[in-house]
Amino acid sequence: MDGIICIYKEKGYTSFDVVAIMRRFCGTKKIGHGGTLDPMAEGVLPIFVGNATKAVDYCPDSTKEYRAGIRFGVTTDTQDFTGKVLATSDAQVSQNAQYVLKSKFTGELMQTPPMYSAVQVDGKRLYELARKGIEVEREPRAIQVYSLEFDDFKDNTATMTVSCSKGTYIRTLIHDMGVELGTGAIMTSLVRTRSGNFTLRDCYKLSEVREASERGGKDAVEELLMPLDIIFNALPAARLNEIQTRMFLNGVVLDIGRVSLDRQQGPFRVLSAAGKVIAIAEKGENSDLAVIQRFFGGPDKKPEDENGTGDESSEDGPSSRLKDVSGLKGVKL
């Protein structure tokens, strides 16, 4: 079973809970997710099944979109409503403040990961230290906020819609807004409305997947999966014929001059003779079809983290930038 299914993660579940449940429904341990959501958060959680787990870190579009609730005048240790209140303020935030915040917090920013997060420092998760009352220094990281819109801005509350890069902590963004205004601020709700190619319209609830499983077992669940191809459709194709497909799947390096290309510049999605995405590749130094990541066939490597990478309240996951894989052995066709 290989493919992607978007789950609408409901409140109360951890992202790992969803992975564990989907492992039972799919009958495989080889499942990962496309970005951690806090238990209090809900929304789009892409689940990668089987060989599709190899694509988690190679999605061309890693942009996320969220809708978050904000309460000004409060500061907590977790930067959201679940934490211990550290300070309060009676200051009233005017509606005009939204224009200041939009200007200040759009574009490239430096953000310090919160203590209540799964980022690792010296082999320890920050949340493990935070629960023991230990705070350590964290290095700020570059993030990108592509767009930021406010509505319902009144009575020291607001709703914010934000489009941002992978690895952005929305509650920290809100916390920093409170610091900017001098009032404090916490996140009161969070819904991820988009993750890369996927939106709320693509999602199934776990109850719907459970119903499919009870109705038809793994076969019925498999019918809900989207093909891996869907996340790479924006990349130009390198189309293989039947002979090239068979040799590529066996680890043979192909002469790119003999491959049908949509255009000369990559990276490319490598399509089998059946039109299935089997790898991501680029033009190598020796004019070969140099593999960036294989999804089927060839030398295989176990993913470092089958549970996925992070976003809001996330693990410190690897970059989604397409990565080079050099030194692939074989002969040119």
C-alpha cells in the first residue's frame, strides 16, 4: 500500500496518535506525517503510506496556512491558553494595531523556538526540559510569513489567517506580537487549513477511515489514498520507456540525453512507462539522470524518521529542499 491520505486531525489527538491509528488501518508500520500539530490544534495532516514516506522531505511546496485565534493581554508559559498564566495586562489593543502587526510580521523573520516544543537541544526535547522547569538558550531560526490577515479584531481578541514557511510556530508568532504591543498575547485556537498541495477539502476524519476499514478492510482504506504523483505534478517530467523503467528500477544510471524530458532544466519527476512517479532526479555532472530520491526500486535507504517532520509545535525536522544523492553506482544506458 503506497500513497497519501489527508486526515483532518481533531482536537485531543497528537500527530503520533493519528500515525499509530493509521498504521492499524493500513496494516503497515511504514507511515509518516507531513508536519506536527499540537493536541489542541486541528486541521490538515497529510499521512504518507508505504513508499510515499520517502517523499515527506521532498515535497516541492511546503507552505502552510493556518487560522488562529488570539487573546491579547495575557502571557503564558506555553504561549497558548493551555499554559500557566505568567502575566496579564488591562491595556486595550485598538483595531489600528492590526496594521502595525501586519507590517511588522510579514516577510522574512527570525523566530526563537518555544520551550514547549519538540526541538532537540543536546539530545533532549525542549518540552521535556520545560516540564522540569528548565529553560535553555535557543538559537533563532529564519522563517517566512508570506501573508497575514486579521478579522474580528475587537475586545482584545482577533482571528488571524497566516500563510507561512514550514517550521513556523504560530503561537510564537502570536507571542511575539504581544511583546511588540507590550500587552502580551496567547493563541486560543489553531486550524491548519492548508499543507502544501492539500486543503481541508482533501481531508477525511479518522471516523471516516475507520468506517472504510470496518466495511472493506485494508482494500477499502487503500481506495482513499491519493497517488504520490499528486505532490510532484508541478515538476517537469523525465519520461521513461519500458526498457528504461526496468533498468532504472534495478539501479542502472540512465543517459539523460536518451530520456524524454518536458524541459532541459530539472529537478524532474521521473515517470515510469506506466506514468507513475518513481523518483525525483536532476541532470548530473556526467549528463546522466542523477537520482535525488527514489520512491521505488534501486538502492533503498530507510527514512530517518518515519513519523514525519514538524511545523507548528514541531520536531526540528529536516529541510524540505530537494536534496542531492551522489555516488549512485551503475552503468549508463
